Amino acid sequence: MKKTLFALLSATLFAWSLFAGAAGVEFKGIPFGASQEALLKKFPDFKCEGGTCNLYVDTEAEKKCLSVRNNDPKDIIDIRRTLDCQREYRNQMRYGPAAVQVYIAKFESDKLSYVSVIFHSNWYRDVRDALVEKYGSQANEKMETVQNRFGDNIENHMATWKLGNDFVQIEERGAGIEAAAVRLVSGTFAGIDQERLRRERAREAARDL
């Protein structure tokens, strides 16, 4: 009887540990299925049109920090104040350790189902380590060779975490492009049209051509 109870308790604790250790896919505390309103309430600087919301961090930093200037381009104190303001905003909008260039969030039926985060490839390893810490080390890692418009072969590093029906992917683009991206993709979004996801990746890559 004691052995049976012990085995049952051990199995329960093991199942609970798996449940407790499994992290659901979310974007900076916003889970899949959240509305545009929920995104904008937490991050009001996103610009939305239809089912897509974008945030260009450097552009937004420059706009927000115009108000701290005295309109004298030679004023050293003024320049320093502006740069400090921009740096503070970029730090607020980091993704984990990385300074972000662009955020892209997509909604289907007003439900968050896709997020892309684009940043300099210098941050690839640090962000990958953070994703391992959050989602576990069991990622599917591969090297993908693609060809650019000049016929050059480019090797991209990629790691993918499959989390139920959803997945998280990080990619580093090679050949001096110096860009990396994290994609959070819901199962419903991926299941609707894999070709659309491929085109989305192509549009992201085109920003760096």
C-alpha cells in the first residue's frame, strides 16, 4: 500500500514539475489570443493598421525625444540630453537583453497570433540563451543555406522550440547582413498558411537588402 501511494505521489509530482516548468508562449507578458487593445494598453507606441501592429524603435525614440531639445544643434548639453532620452527609450523597449530595431505583431480575429522581433545579430547568442532559459534546451537547431539575388550562398543559423501547437524560432542571418529575428507563432496562424509565414520571413529579410 505504501509503495502504491509513494508511486502515485511521485507520478503526481513529476507531472506537476512538467506542468510548472512548461512556459506558455507570450510576448513580453501578453499571451497569444490577446486583443490589439491589450497590446496597445501596455505598449501604446505600436502603430496598427488592419490586423498588423508595428513599432520601429529608433524612429519612435527620435520622435519622443524631440521635446527635450532647445532647437540649438550646437548645444552640447542639448545633444547629450537628447541622446540620453533616446537611450532610455530603447532600453525600455528591449527584448530580453537585445536592443530591438522592429517589432511586428499580427492579429487574426483580433487575437494575437504572430510576433516578430528584429535586432542586430550581435545579440543572437544572448537572446538564444534567454530563450533556452525560458523554454528549455530541447530546441531543433539547424543551418539553412539560402541564396541571395547575387547568387551568393548564405548560411542562416536557426533554432526552433515546438510548444504544443505553437512555436518559437530564432534566426541569425549570415553573410554580413548582421540581423537576427525571433518569431512567436501560434498554431492557428501557422496552420492557416505556411506559405504566408515563409513570405513574412522574406519581407523581414528584405529590410536588410
